[in-house]
Amino acid sequence: MNDELRAVVNARLKTKGMSRADLARATGKHPNAISRALNGGKDSGSPPPVWAAMLEALDLRLTAEVLPGEGEQ
């Protein structure tokens, strides 16, 4: 996962008044897994189930869009 996604998740936590520990409880994931995913670094986003659970708990979804000038014909 990238820094932009981490920033969105952290902002959503703040908006919802949730801590990382709250997110861990809401997702059923170990708090260390949440911290690793949100801190970045080696293997920070490798377990997709962690990200899926976090996004679901925060009512978020990933979307992709074509950037202007990219992929247009």
C-alpha cells in the first residue's frame, strides 16, 4: 500500500474518533498487524486481508481511475 492510502486511512480513523487499537478490535486483527500496515516499510501492506478488514471497518473502498492523459486513445 502507498503513503496516500495510509494517509486516507489515518484521516478516517481521526474522523471516526478511532485509535489503531480500536481498528484492530473492529477488524479482528492483531494490533501489530494494523501498526505494520499503517507505518509502511518492509511488508507493510503484504497481507491483503488486513487491508480489506481495515477498509471495511472504516466504510472505505479502493477505487482506480485513469489519470488525465494516461490510457486515453
